Amino acid sequence: MAQIIEDKARGQFLVPRRAFTDKAVFEREYEAIFNTCWLYLGHASELPQPGSFLTRTVARRPILFTRDKEGNFNALLNACPHRGALVCRERKGKSPAFMCMYHGWVFGSDGHLMTLPGSSGYPEGFKSDPQKQMVHVPRLERFGDFFFVNFSKDGEDLATYLADAGDYLKLLAEHSPSGMQIVGGTQEYAIRGNWKLLAENSFDGYHAATNHSTYLEYLKNTKGALGVDPLSGVARDLKNGHALVEYSAPWGRPIANWVPLWGEEGKVEMDAVYSELLSRVGAERAERIAKKNRNMVIFPNLVINDIMAVTVRTFFPTAPDYMEINAWALAPVEESEWRRKFRIYNFTEFLGPGGFATPDDVEAIEKCQQGYAVGGEAQFNDISKGMNRADGWSFDDEEQMRCYWREWDRRMANVEG
């Protein structure tokens, strides 16, 4: 078994490298984690009207996410009950019904069988047989405008599962008085590394100064790109394996954190945004929304980066050393053209696969995976920084990762017996 070693007396937290390479561990992860945890599916803004739909692959399963004519949201397994072909082959669009290309069975956006060719060849009541309808994912729940699915019929509800992470999703929604929306399409890329390395990296403050030194130098050399805030903050345990780092940083945030690069006109707009925040959510939450950055991981594979732009990122492994990533930008509905331009620029400049940070992170993750080939001579990763700190954890400590690994270890131990 691949189990962590935690020795608080010695200030030691070790993760076996077998957890990143072993095929048996990988398959148990699907059983213990991806088949039982709440997994992010999509945002309400992606299905703006009745008839809207999109298709995604979630935990190796093709999903058809729809909004039916009554406006209800549905998560359907995208496989025809007749012979199993994909019912919908388009990425997204708008349609009241879907026809399977193989034999022409037609399904409504709620998954019910509407018509089928040659119906006279089937017995009476065939069309209404429950087994002839598209199958709904066992559980679909909504938290604010975030939709999650669960492939297990049993277990806690979504709000209970999210625990303290729920308040940070609410904080994100409070960026806007009129709602948040996905903008600018989908970033898609892959990494030749274990999926848990990306989870770790997503809220690892320790690597920023070295791995992203090029970006920090770029900002220093771009006149007006930096404000006065130092790079400092804390790590927080949000329970159930969820955790985050919350910190101040010198870069601009188009929610209300102005930098000189944006000029006096930009300052006037940022001040107006901050005034609106103050009146709507109060001083404490307005300050956190405008001035603080957050990198949050919701166990097992949802990342919310509320930094120089807001990124929603999810990733699924197809092998112990390979994962596929999708990422989206989230923005206030009422955002001005000027703010939206800087938001999308920040999103692609730092976080995109062609930006400053993501290529650095991909390189680091893939080099870790390659390094695990040393085998038995070096069996563990050390994740003990700040473990016995008495006054709380800094954002560049590793407690957030330990929170994640404890939940991984608990779930894997349960399935392994």
C-alpha cells in the first residue's frame, strides 16, 4: 500500500513516490476518489438558455450537460441506451433534442426517448421503458452557479462535502452585483505527470520565487505593472482535503486592485468598483475580494485561482503519468470592456499554456515525474515545511498540501481495506 508517513514529533511528513507511478494505485484512486467524490462539471453561465448544452469528459465518462425546456439542468451519461454510441458529438450549442447518429433514436434534453425509427418493430410501451432513456448521472448538485456531479448514489450532500470551501465560492460570487460568467473559451492542454502533482502545484507558494522568477522579473521591468503590496499571506485548511493560500501580491487585479500601468482613468474605475463592493458586502469582505489573492484546491481536482484573473481549472488523469487539463476564465457579467481586456490578458499572460506560469509548472511537474524513475533509492517526497509552526502557516509553507494528502490517504485506506 502507498501510505503517507506523518510524524508530528519529528516534524516529518512523507509521501511515497509510488503514489505517483504505480498503476494499481492509479486504478484504486478511481475507485476510492473519482467514483465517490463530488467532481466539478460546469458553470451555470455556460448554459444561458433552455436548450443550451455542452459535452465534457468527467472521470473517464462522457457527459452531456443540458438545460431543458423548463430551464432545469441535467447531467446525462452521453451514451445511447440502444447500442452505446455517443448521442451528442458536438462540444456545445443549443438544441431541444439529440439524435443518435447510428440508428436515429431521438432524445429530449432531459434524456427521455422521444422518437425512434421503425417503432412498429418494437413492443407496446417500449419507448417509455426506463431502460430505454438516457441515464442521468446518479447525483447532480449546484452550489451557487457551480455544478458538481457524483457517480456514487450514497454519501454526503455537496454543501457538506465543500465544508469551508463553500464560503470562498460565495466570496467569488460576490465579485459582482449581477453574477459571474465564463468568458473567452476553454484552455485545453495535457501534462506528462501525475495528477496530484498539479493539485500540489496549484497552491504551492514555496515555488513561486524560483520557478516563476522570469514572470516576476518581467513585471519589475514593465513600467507601472507592480503595486506596493508585498508577496505574503497564510495557508488555510478548509476541511475534507480542501485548502488554500490567501495572500497579498504586487500585481493588479481587475476587481479593484489598481496598478500604475492602468493609468488615471483605470484608477477612477477601480475606485468606483471598490465603492460598490463596500456598500454591498461591507469593509471586511470588500478588502478580501479586492486586495487578497487566493489559490484554492477543492479535493480532488478543482482549482480556483482568484489572482490577477479568476481561473477555474479541472484535470483528470488517464494514466499514472498523464493528465488532461481544462481551464476557464470567470468574470463579472457587468464588467466594462476595459476591465475585461485586462482580465483576459492577465489570464493568458500568466496562467495560460502559452503564458509565463503554466509552462514553468508543466516543466517542473514533468521533471518530477521523470525523477521518480530513480526507484527504490529515493522512495519519498518531503512535504514537511512549516509542519510544527506554532503561530499558523505561511502561504509558502506546505500545510495546504498536507491537508490534501491526509484526505487522499484516508480515502485510499478505506478502499484498500
